[in-house]
Amino acid sequence: MPGNRQQRNQSEPPHGANARGASAPSRAEGMPDSPATPRGWRHGPIWLYLVMLAASGLALVVSFVLSAETLQMAREPGRLLSCDVNAVLSCSAVADSWQSEIVRFAGLSYPNAFFGIAAESVFCTIAVIGLARMRMSRWFAACTWFGSLAALAYSYWLTSQSLFVINALCPWCLALCFATTIQFIAVSHATVTVQGLPARADGLRTYYRLNFDLMVDAVWIVALATLILVKDGAYLFT
């Protein structure tokens, strides 16, 4: 009847509204809908987590090599390692220092490289999860960023000790320093543009959208390389 049909039309929401309501993600489920949100392949999960996987994979390989050399030194004390080039570019000098085994428990010391294997294995796994386009929980994404920051701080502390305290450089440790830097850069970028953290940081999203990060990252890496060259560059190529 006309009256019944009019009542049904008033009680049912428009078909378009139903479709839009079912398909539109909430702010918590997707990136914040903001003009500052970066677009393009460079800000997407495939590129960022691929860079993270490459850097973490390199750091993992270096950690395995350093662990193997630590075991070799334990079996044959006093034997020079393959990366002992001169008095400054020397893995043995760094490995013999207390800084190479800062974790001590129950009278035993544990080489830093063993913890590197554990940490970088986790970062490689997270990178694979990101490549699969799986959205992480907010707490997990935040813990990933803080973990990457801790790995970077730890690596930089060891590098500073090598440069200014031990006065010797390990080639593998330098590779680990640069790999950890690139890993942190990729994790930070992905945390903002892919995971949407912090939730209301339009300034950070604008920073990436305008590609300011390219300039900052380039200056960062060049400054790190320059510091090493200025301090011990004369010994690296002799």
C-alpha cells in the first residue's frame, strides 16, 4: 500500500549511504585522510620494507661474520683475522676490547655480534611482514621504531668507541653502522607513511611528501662518512 511503502522508504537508509558506510575505512584502520599524506611508490610499503629488508639482511650477514671471527679468536688466540689490514684498520684490536662484550652475566661475557644476530633476524621478519602489506598493530609498529632507534644508538656508541677510544676500526663494524643507519631511515619512513604513526603528525607527513627526507638522509650519511674519513682516512687506504 502507498502508506506502508512510504514508511519502509523512511526507515531504510539510502542504498548509496549503505555502500559508502561499508566500504569507507575508519581513521584507525587506514592512513589519515589529509592533504599532507604522501603519495607514490617511494612512500609505499613495497619500496620501504624492501630497503629495510636489504639493510637488515646486510646487518645480519655482518653479525654472522663477526660471530664467526669471535669464535676463531677464541680457538686460536693471537691469530690475525682476515680483516686486519694495519694498526688502525683492524678487527682484532676492536674484538679484543671490552666494548665488544659489554653484556656480562654470572661471570660470563657475551659478544655483541650474538645479539646482532637475534635483533637483525627480527627486523628481517618484520620487513617481510611489511612486504606482504599486512597492517601492523599500533603498539607493534611503535615497538619496531623504538627497537630500530635502540639498534642505531647501540651501533653509533660502538662506532664512537672505535674512533675515539680504541683508535681502531673494524671494516665489518663500519658496514654494520651504515646498514643500521639505512635500516632506521626506512623504518622511520614506513612508520609515518605506511603505519600512520603518530596519528596526528601532519608535519611529519608533509616532510616526507615534499621529499625533504632525501636531503636530510643524504647529508646524514655523507656526514657520517666524512667523520670517519677525517678521523682515520689516512690509514684506511695505506
